[in-house]
Amino acid sequence: MKYYSTRDKSVSLSAAEAVKMGLSRDGGLLTPEQIPQIDRSFLESLISMDYAQRAAKVMALYLTDYTEEELLTFGHNAYGPEKFDDPAAAPVRKVEDGTYCLELWHGPTSAFKDMALQMLPQLLSAALRKTGEKRTACILVATSGDTGKGALEGFKDVKGTRILVFYPKDGVSAVQELQMVTQEGDNVGVASVVGNFDDAQTGVKEIFAACKDKDLHGAMLSSANSINIGRLAPQVVYYFRAYGDLVKSGRIRLGDVVDYTVPTGNFGDILAGYFARQMGLPVGRLICASNANDVLTEFLTTGRYDKRRPFYKTTSPSMDILVSSNLERLLYLVSQDASCVERLMRELNTQGWYQVSGWMLERLRAVFGCGCCDDAGAAEVIGRVWREHKYLCDPHTAVAWAVAEKHTREGVPMVVLSTASPYKFPAAVLHALGEASGDDEFAMMEQLHALTGMDIPKNLRGLEGRPVLHTDVIDKDAMLDYVLSDVLK
Ligand SMILES: *Cc1c(COP(=O)(O)O)cnc(C)c1O
């Protein structure tokens, strides 16, 4: 399988090279030349497998420089009991008739990023070996909250790598921040950026561009953001997982169509669902759920992507995004036209918006539904779903739940992707349950536990009293210098 840049069809890389580079040198996203196809017997064979086996089987179709045995070893390392607190790794819970939550937050940082970020460092490490790379891979990460910690956990002390994480100062939850600034490991760095997530993400993209032809003294830059194909491939797996489990439990028959609703920020999670669908998994519609930052709702309704709008800080900070990077891959897959994508991305950069053609919008809308839900709506859902079903969801999942309710089709099961533990956002969740809260995050976790009886994830409980190891605060224009002084030192 070769990987092309979404902006330049003449770029052609192996899977290992694509994982190593993260982003194409022209700024485009590396995308498989074609989407691998599966048949009924492939799907049938997955049903009896555990998570690691399914991961190896599905990922092997994309990452053809890796053997299935290699991927299986990575899978056991990534999703085993030392890392995940549920033997299923990503369990499917029935919440009400026909509606299920696919819980993607049982990993070491209690958010869905672990599903991919426990895998990516192993893929990257192997890619450095496979491509004979001698330089240190310096991983740059811009995070809206969850990617940063997920990447730090995945990459800490991984040989041949250094990782630098940038998060928006005042733009992540208190627990998220604490998770990052207490990170241990000899190869890790964390800084907050004065700005929002898009500033941090743009900063990282600009660093890649500025360093393209620079001698970095034995270092090379790579990315752990969801633009890396090594993150997308592991995310395809859990769409199969959910489907297989619904078949296994007798809730659907093999071949029945299932819809999925995905709380969306950078469009990585839902794009993996699109890959699964195009591979041949019986996915009906993919519903893209946004919070008050509803740029994708507008886009999937009108075909116009306009980032010139107010940026809202919400109770679902991991979705507070105006520029959804992975959308570029979808535009490429639908148009198969790199020069068209290059033009649209240039327009987004220079004028702040672009408009896709009518036929492209039609093809998008044939698969994707969309909707948005503000903080009050998400809080209403958290309270109601708890009262009616004794199921506790975090604000991101609640946004998806609210949007899913508007898109449920008669006779078609709906799987809502649940992307974070409610304990990661205890203040918002307590508030939604009508409880007063103080300002101590750990007291709030205990309060939530007393109220619901749900276990507090070990990793979050363990944060209390940990020393703060990272205190750098930098201006968004200083990110390049920060990275250079780090890698060149
Ligand atoms: C990252 C994240 C999302 C958004 O996922 P994308 O792949 O960026 O669309 C949603 N919920 C949570 C909790 C997240 O951490």
C-alpha cells in the first residue's frame, strides 16, 4: 500500500515512511492510495477475536510494511490489562433499546486518544528501524486536551524519540492540565501556549514548514496528531469492534446496517469510521456531532467551510476546534483530486473559507449527517441519561448523544462513540446532575463517585499530590524558537 499526499499526487511513500513523517512535506496529509476491501468472511472471522487480534487483522490491511505478527505484539502491548481497565478494551454498552455507547476511554489517560496513542509509538519506533533512520524523532503535538496526555504516556521513554506537547493555556480542563504538567519521563517536554487550540495547531504546522530543509543536528520532526496515518489506522479497528460485538451478542445479524454518531473535533475519529465504511463494514450513516463550535455542521449542511467565526470555550474542550485537519483527507477521498484539495486548503489559509462544489457536497451528505449541541444541551443530556438509564456520560459523549437522538432511524441501531470518562470533567458533570461543586477536582471526583457508585479510574485518582514538573508558558509566536532551542541543545 502506497501513501499519497492530499495536495500532490506525485508524492508516494511506504506505510512506514508515512508513519515516520506524519505529514507530507507539502503540508498535505498522507492518505492510502486506495481503501482496502473486506468481505463477509473477513468480518465473520473478527467476531471471535479479542481486541488485539482484531487490531492486527484490520491494521495489516493498511500498514503493509508491518507483519500481522508484529502488529499483534503491538496490539497486546497496547490494549492489555496493564493499560486498559476493561478486558474488552472498548466495550459496547446498551443504554436504551437500539442505542449503544462504544466506550473508548478505558485506557491509561481515560480518553479515546489512548486507542491510537498506545499503538502509534510502537508503529513509529518500528518505522524508524524499518527505514534505517538514525536521527532522533522529535514528536510535536498540539493538543486540545486529551491528545497531549495520551501521546506523553505512549511516547515516554520510547527509545529514539523526544516528545514536545503544546496545549492552549486556559483552554483545557483542570484535570487535563494536571495530567500533562505532572508527566514523568526523560524524553518529554510540555509547554502551554498563550492562545487557543487552533493557534497551537497552526504553530506546529508552521514549525514543520520552517524546518523542512533545516539541519536539525541529528533530529527529525514527526507528528503524533491525528493527521498521522499511524493514528488513523488503529481508530478504524473499534468500528469493527462495535459491529462485531453487536453481532456476537445477537443484537444484529451479520450484514445489518448500523449508524454511528461521533463527537467530533479534528475529524480523525469520524474519518476512521468513513474508512471502515468504505472498506465494506455495514455502516449506514455517520453522524458528525459538534459543540457550539459548529463549523462542521455548517460545512456538512452548506458545503461552505468558514473558520472566521467566534471561538467558544465549552465544557467539551477536546472539540473546541475551528480547523478540523482531517477533513482534508475526506475531501481528497471524495474528489480524488489533489490539485482541488490544494486549492481549497490555500483558500482556507488566505481568505479563511472555502466552498466545495455541489456534487462534492452531495457525495458527503450521502454518508454524513450532522448536528450541534451547546453546553446547556449537553448538561441536560447528562442529567436525563443518568436519571433514566443510570448511565453516566462525559460532556463530549453527551454532545454526541444529543445529536444522535435527532438522527436515530427506525430499526437501525445507533452506536454513540463515548470518548472520555466522566471523571475527566467532574465539574461539568456534577453541575449537569444538579449538584453544587467546590473547586477541588479530586473532591469532585469523590463526590461524583458517592453519587453514582461508578469507579474512579486509577490514573485520575493517582494524580492527586503529584509534583508539577512542567511550567513553561510561551507565546504562540515563540513556538518555533522553543522547539529549535530544545532540539539543538
Ligand atoms: C479528541 C477528542 C474528540 C474529538 O475527536 P477528533 O478525532 O479530534 O474528531 C472528542 N472527544 C474527546 C474526549 C476527545 O479527546
